[in-house]
Amino acid sequence: MRSDYLSSGPGFAEGEVIERIEAFRRRRPRLRDELVTLAHGAGGKSSAALVDAVFVEAFRNEALEELGDGAVLALPSGERLALSTDSFVVQPLRFPGGSIGHLAVHGTVNDLACSGAVPRWLSAAFVLEEGFPVAELKEIVADMAAAAAAAGVQIVTGDTKVVPRGAADGLFVTTAGVGVIPAGRTFPAVRTGDRLILSGTMGDHGTAVMLARGDLAIEADVDSDTAAVSDLVETLLAAAPGTRWLRDPTRGGVGTTCNELAQATGLGVVLDEAALPVRPVVNGACEMLGIDPLHVANEGKVVAVVGPDEVDDGLAAMRAHPLGRDAVVVGEITEQPGSTVVLRTAFGGTRIVDMLVGDPLPRIC
């Protein structure tokens, strides 16, 4: 499932390239399906179409329409909170580098952090299949407790449901979180000339989970990157307080996250293929599977848009943090082609990076 391709090399006149880009840009995800499929949960085009046509249409309000990692809510006192929620259905439940328990904490903590909040409290709801081993449940809950303590959050409420054997895939976990946005913290509008920083290597989590399933006949030493990025975000914002935009590139990967940025701003995102950090073992596994690392999930990374006057300070601060030691500038914001992500290839051409199409991956978050 490679990204749609557009060549700007030999064989295409400049005007034709621009025309093809404009035609591509006008293609918006639309819900055409009558039944829900696994592709609707993959974090790509089908997910966006389902969210727009069903949930945003039904619940439409100003906070929801931002479609951020979390909703930013203003209290009558003038204080602001961020609220986020997520469900976790990964298989296997335990994989190299983590478990569904780690993901359930890290996923919501990271959404709050990328909304500009300091995460404080979580709720946790469990759907258990009849026959699930209590000893395994205790281990997963212990993982959650350890992850929450390390992230500086408390799990303060929750719920448990048990369904008949065969009605669930062992264990599903849903977490919701609340964070406090520091007074005066704002994110200025994204502008042309801004730079994109990626905090580390792409695709580690998705690749680790795919290989852990054991049905791909590939052996490789890959650990998930699952981690709470809240302290990394605070480190970046201290060094680059004018940071424009933050996201953790989970389902759909960096490619889909950059498309969300382009569509939200109407600006272009130009990525440099040579700068994109991918571990050789991850790149090799993706090549064998025919998957673009740009579309493989991460669970401990941040994409940040930083102004050119602060990018050096922000990059240095991230590299000084354990979770950001491999941080690199991977692209820039341009006026054209608007609402589109373009990759400058190592061969001197360009190709459009679309949102993830279909469901090429097993459930990974």
C-alpha cells in the first residue's frame, strides 16, 4: 500500500505537474460504504470519512470541529483544560517494548500533551471477555499503574464490563484524560517557512506489533517506541515557546499526520525523504511487506511545527531529551501545493504522500 505517486522528473511539464497536484488536492475522503470495515479503524482515509460523515455530522460543535488530539475547553474561571479519550484493541496484548496497558496510558497522555496540556488525571474502562486469565489482567493493570506513575498522572475512576466468550478479543481498554493548559500558552498559526521536526525514528511500534503476531515469517529485533511524550513536549515548548502545532503520529503514521496538518491549514507540507529517520530493520521489514514507513504507527513520537527563528533551539532541546535524541528536521511548510503533502525523493523527483488507504496492517493500537 504505497502512497499515490506524482513525478516531477522527466516526462512531466511544469504546468502538467501543477495541474495534477491541484486535481489530487481536490479529492476529499467521502463515506461511500454501507457497512463498517476494518479500514474505517486504520486511521487513514476511510477513518476520516467515517468520522466526518457520522460523528462530526451528528455531534457538530466548535470544539469537536477542531479535530485535534483533544478538545480544549475554557472554564468560567478562565482556566483551560484539555480532554481526550481513546480505545485500545491491540493484538497481541503484549509485544516487544510494551503492552496494551502501556499503550492505554501513553496514548491518552500523549494526546493531552500535544493539545498543549500538562496531563493530570485518567479514567480507565475495561471490556473483558469471559475466560480471560485474571493473572494476565493483573499484569496489564500493573503496566498501566507503572506507566501512569512515570507520566505523572493518576487513574482516578473507571468501569469494567464482562462479555460472553467470543464477543470480544480478550481485552479492550478505553482511557480518557484531563490535562491543565498553562496560563498564556497558545499555538500561533502555522505559516509558510515553518519547519517540521520529528522527534525520532518512524514506524517502530507498528513494526514491532506486526512481527510479534508471528504470522509474517519475519524475525527482527524491533521494540515498540511506546512512551509518554509529555515531558518531551514541555522541553520543546520551553526552548521554542512559539511552536505552532503538535501531534503524535499514531494510526496512519507520519504521512497521515502531515496530511491532517495540510488539510487543516490549507498549506503545503514538503518532506525530505533523505531526512526521514527510519531504522534499517524497520525499513527492511516494511519493504518486504510492501508498506510505506510513513504510514506505520508510532506510539512515542511527536511531529512539531516550529518557526524558522526557533527551530535550532527547539531541535537542540529535543535532542538533549532521552526521547528526542534522534530528532531531526524533516520538512517545511509551503504555500503551494496547498492542502497537500509532497515528498522530495532521494532521486530528485517528488511524489505526493496521501493519507493511508485501506487496511494494510493488523490492529496495532
